[in-house]
Amino acid sequence: MYQYTEYDREFLHARVAEFRDQTERHLAGEIGEDEYKQLRLRNGLYLQTHAYMLRVAIPYGLLSSTQMRKLGHVARVYDKGYGHMTTRQNIQYNWPKLEEVPDLLSELADVDMHAIQTSGNCIRNTTTDPLAGAIADEIEDPRPWCELIRQWSTLHPEFNWLPRKFKIAVTGALSDRAAVQVHDIGLRLRKNDAGDTGFEVFVGGGLGRTPYIGQVINSFLPTQHLLTYLAAILRVYNLEGRRDNLYKARIKILVNAMGIDAFRDKVEQAWANAADSDDTFTQEDIDALKAYFPAAPELAGDVQQPDQMFSNPVFNQWYQANTKPHRDSGRRIVYVSLKAPGTPAGDLTSEQMEEVANLADLYSLGEIRSTHEQNLVLAHVPVDKLFELWTALKQAKLATPNLGKLTDMIVCPGLDFCSLANAGTLAIYDQIYQRFDNLDYLHELGDVSIKISGCMNACGHHHIGDIGILGVDKGGVEWYQLTIGGHAGNAATIGTRLGKAIAKPDVASAIERLLEAYVALRENEESFHDAVKRLGTEPFKEKVYDTAA
């Protein structure tokens, strides 16, 4: 992974010292709340319903074991003993004391971590495939390109006060595990007919109040032009984007209003005018970044599946659900589930963080990845160590064999924490989990995604779930709208609203009726998404609402 230089470290500590001074002056009454709000947001600090929340950056979801141990330490010393993994591959702490945040940030800086640009109207954390550099369907490792974008975008003087927040995702594989089509800019590495590598560039995707699938603005951008082309897109958005209306300020609104062809013309013009721009890099620059992401050492010898697969059905179930083939047959990619029964989705304790760090050192080259599905990944586990790893994960309550299954839900914090939420999400997660607690049934059902958001901001990505759940407020009472047929992969799709909102106590029952319809109507091994695509929503709507009536 990328190693910070002394310049990087000096900058981080200078930034902490600056924010410490600002916070002390605010607490002394010398800086008012409105002025301080802009300062704290630029350092990842939000004021939520009950307390401040700090969002810590995990660039493209990659952590060292040392950094994970520090995150566990921070959870224990500065929070209530846990952290929450987000859908941008970051981590949030929900209970830090304002006066202690500078100390917290100083400790993070000691291990090359920070909270810069995790909030505010700027370019946020660039996300990517959590299996990058390990999966066999990869054209090229996207992480060096993510690091290039991170360095370029951090405190970029022109793009530090955009009309709204801005999100970029990059994938380098044939299968999109980074949801690039629902980002402000999505980048997909690909090869042209001549064998050259470039980017397919999507623009104007996003969820929230008005969800859109990104449109192709450039089908093949040579890699050497990446930064100048990104700058051209951002320059058009910065000049043309709405600043008079918070809900219409995202680039997706601009692209949709102008039309992709007119927007492309503006970008091409801006790009042509940027010949002398500083937004450039050399081949030596990207080669130096690629050197930070070497392939895992190949394990020699004839590799067999673990013997315990045939003697231990519980281990076998975990192996089938939570591990994926590695490009090296001697290794296996392991998902660490953060969706155990009775645990809020995406949460892990300080002890679990420290255990994951230890296990990464033992079994995965000291490296951990976070996913936008709110899980973790140990990407380079030797096949002959899988049973040992599973035993340790099971003891730490991190081995629930539900990856991709119904209980592997994406869930925003909702009304329990977020000041923007209209409805609770954690109680709905618990309600569904309790109803569908039979793992054998979940595995027979196959992969079905549920995503839950507590408001229209869609932090739970409900628009792109097989089943999406959106909390709404009706006269002070929590209700829940269902969408079905969403998808986040190569052919990304926005889900269709099923019908009237469901009362809070009835959500799990409605989900059960949806699944009954799916099981009755699916053909062979047809996925939920494909069944909805073939049948439309009407058969599912009839089952949910006729039974409810």
C-alpha cells in the first residue's frame, strides 16, 4: 500500500495543530458556531442527533494492520468501544467528545490517517473494488489510479468548494464491484482493440432524492489523460452547477438538465483549453505508485481444498459463502462479515478491530480492506490456513456465513444517530434478521440484497438493492417504502417503487411475502433481479398488498 512521506506526515500534523487551535478558540467562544461548522466539516466532524460524529478516511478501503489496531484504540479511548464501517469504505465514530477530537486526530496522524475531505462540498474518498489486486477477472489493479486521484484531489485549490459533495469510484475488473455507474464520476479500466489500457468514463450517476444511472461521456480515455479529463468535468460542474438549491446542486442534475451530448461538448471544450494545466502526471509518476501495490507472493505447490470442507458442514457453509477464488490458486479471498445476529450492520468493536489486525498479520500479509457493503476483506489467505482463520473469526463473532445473502444488509445509521433521518433503520434490520434467522433457508434462497435508508439521502443505497427499504415520516409515524429490482453491478438499475408504504411492524412480513412470490415464480436458478426484470413488479405487488389487505 502507499507509504506516506515525511512531507505527508508533516502536513497531517500541521493540519491537526491548526484544527486544535480552531477548536480551542471555538470552545472559548472566540469562533462562532456558523464559522466553526465549516472548519469542523473540513475535518470530517459532524454534529448528529446525540453527539458529534467523526468520519475517518480509509482511502479506497485499504488498511494496514497497524492502522486497524489504531482504529481499535481510538474506539476504546475516544468513543464507546466500537466503530461503524460506511458505504464509502470509511469508518465513523459516533460519540467523540469535541474537546478530545484534536487528540484523536493526532493519534490517527501517527499512523498516516486523517479525516480530511470526508465531508464538505469537495471530492470525497475515492472508492474501488475491495478485491483489487487479488481477483482473477481484473484487467488492471485500480488502486494506483485511486491513489493518484487521492493525491491530486486533496485540497485541490479549484475544487475545494464545489456546488455539492463529489464522489468518484474506479474499477479495474470485468465485474463491477465498485458500483461505478451510481457515482458522480465512475471509471472503468478497459482494453481497446489495440490492447491499450484506458478508462470508460461515466458521469452524472448518483442516488439520493433523484437517483440516476451514470451516462458514458467517454468510451475510451487513454490513461495518461485521466487527471486533465477529470479536471475538465469538474471545471464544467463547478461553473455550471446549481448553487441556489441544495437538492439540485449535484452533477447528476446538471447532466440531466443539459443532456449528455451538450455536457460532453462543454467538457471537451474545457479539456481542450487545459493543455497547459498543472493537472498532469508522467509515466514515471504512475509507475512509482504502481510499485506500492505489488502482487501477493505466489504460493507454490499443488493446492487442495481444506479437508475440513468435507468433515465440518459449518466450515463448509462459511467457505462457500464468505470466500472467493484468488488469482493465485494457493490463496483465497476471505470476507469478514460485520452482519452477525444482534449486531448493528457494519459495526465492530475495538476488540474485533484488534483481532482482525492480528489475523491480517498472520494470514493476509498485514492488509485489510473495507467494502461499500459494510464488511471487511482479508484478500490473500493461504488455502491451507483457512480453517485456522475461520476458527479465530468464529470466536470473534466475525464468521457469519451470510455474504450476499438476505441478512447481509446495507444499513445507514438512521434516526438512532443521524440528524437528517426521517425513520429508524436499525430496528428494521433487527426485525428482518430475526424473521430470517435460518441460514439453510438463506442459502437455498440464494443471493438477495436488502439495502435500508432512513431518508431520501439514500446513504443505505436502497435504490440499488434487490429489495430497497426507505424510511419515511408520516405525521410523526415511521413508515417504509419498498423498491425492488435495483442492481449495482455492470448493468446498474434503479429499483421500482412497489406501492404504498408499509407500517413499521409489518416490514418483515412484507419482505417474507416478496420472497414467497420470488420462490414461486423464479425459473431454475434465476436471481431475484432477473426474476423482477422478466416479470415486472406486478406479481410481487399483488402478493405483498393482497395478502396485507
